[in-house]
Amino acid sequence: MGHFSKAKFLKLAKGYYGRGKNCLSLVIPRVDRALRFAYIERRLKKRNMKSSWIININAAVREHGLPYSRFIYGLNHSNIELDRKILSNLAQNEPLSFKAIIDEVKIQTNLGLEAKSHNLEAFDNAMKEGVVLAPGQPLPPIEEVYKAAKGKELQWRKGFEPKYNKPKLPSLERINELREVGLWESDKEEEMYEIPPDRVKPEREKMKGEPERKEIKKPDLSHIYDPKVKVEKLKYMRGSSNQNRHLKDKLTE
């Protein structure tokens, strides 16, 4: 700004209040501060616009069962060259064209296999069941809500797989009965059942001539890490000769 002329400073300060538009001692710092803020805002404007485009695209893409990150990944790995500004404009003003782009991305990158279909009738079903109430609709009594909650059957949501636990292995008598009827085909089906602890197979027997495994006993080092012994040793090192004899006998006991 050192090369700015007085006329340029006064031109930039046009519209300022009071002496800030005609006194150079006030005009120069104010114009300098304003230009620094303008430089910062030019950069922030691009970032804010990009974040708004991403928000619009994310909201539009999730309606079709894909998150924003997976959609951009598929877009980068396809032959569709559209920037976020155009995609945001299409998502707001041309939803059918935007859906065609998503379908093409799914076909080219196999992202359609990952898409989760949302239940668009969930709100209507909730209205019928009384879970959701329309504005101005009176609340039902709490007793009816309890009855509806108890009588409703448990249904897993689509695509959810609960944690599987193996059924318990039937008794030997029951297995023999099933074998006689022909319903227990082989012992391989035992892998499908949870074996109780009392029927676990014992460990293998030792073969002849097999040496016994000796257990390695670790040395007891607790006395080394005992803080009391450390304190006694410090006293032994710092004390007089008579005290050292007494502590030495105490440590060797």
C-alpha cells in the first residue's frame, strides 16, 4: 500500500463517517484494515460456498440411499465430470436429472449394491399405529399406549442380522433317539451346537516315550520392588556404622 496515492486513499475511503473520509492520518489505517478483511473474506467466501454445495448434495444423495462420501468416491471413479456447484444446482432445481446421475454412478461403480432403501411409508404407518401424532391432534391416554407397545410384535429392520448364538447340544439319549428315526445323520452336526462344559472332550493322552514338560518357575523378585526394602537400603547406605550393623542384620533375617 506504500505506492497508493493520496487520491486513491481518499477514493477508497469514500463513504466513511466524519474525518475518516478526508483526514489521511485516519484514512490510511482504516483503508488498510478494510483491505486486509477483504482479502480474508475473499478466501472464506469460497470455503463457505463449497461447504454449502456439499450440504445440499449430501441431503439430496441420502434420499437415494447413499452417503456423500460413497457418492463422491463413485463419481471420481466414473466418466462423469461434474463439479459440486453443478451437482448442487441440479439437486435443488432438477431432482430427476440428479437422480439419473446417481443411477449412472451406481451402475458404473456397483454402488447400487450398497444402497439402503428407506421405508417411505414409515410415517404413514406410524400415524396409523398412534406412534406419531399430527399437529393439533389430542394425545391418547397412556394406558392405550402401554397396550399397543406390549401387543406389538418384534420385527427386525430390513438388512439387520441379529447376533447368532449356537443352540445347546441335546443329550446323548435324545441323539440316539434321533439316530434311530434317521433325523440325526452324522456327528458333523455337533459343530452347529454349543457343547456344554461337562461334555467337552478331554485332552489327548500322552504317548509312550513322550518327555514331560517341565514348568519353568520364575524367580521371586517381589523383594526387589518392595518400597519398604528400598527405604531400609537407603537408610543402610546413609546411616552411621552402628546403625548399618543393626539394619544389615534386619535385612538378612
